[in-house]
Amino acid sequence: MDDLTKRVLGSFEHWKKDTLDLHTLFEAGGNDTAARTRVFDIVEQLVKDGLLEELGNDFYSLTEKGTKAIKVMSDE
């Protein structure tokens, strides 16, 4: 898992929330426009991989699989 993907997933732990909107997740890309575009692609992939659940209106939540992935990242 690349660093930006880890930062996107880590956003839930950082903000201590179960649900985040896409604009908050964009913060993982910082001020870099290209990185923010990659965040959008990463979020879509995380949904496809079952780590995030799309709730509508640009809100996303961690799935059980996503929560486990964060725990593994924290243990590394």
C-alpha cells in the first residue's frame, strides 16, 4: 500500500470519525493538485476493494476490512 493510500485511510483515525466527506479526505493530498486528484482515484479504489463504503453525498465510512487495514498499518 503506497503512502498516499495509507494517509487516506489514516484520515479516519486522525480525525477520530467513522465517516468523512471527500473534501476532508482530499487533505491527505496536501496542497498538491496532482496528489488531490490521486486521492479521488484512491478513494474509488478503496471502495472497490471493500475498505471504504460510499454513503452518498460524497461521504465515506470505513468498512470492517478498512478498520482492520488501519490496525495493520498502525502495527507496522
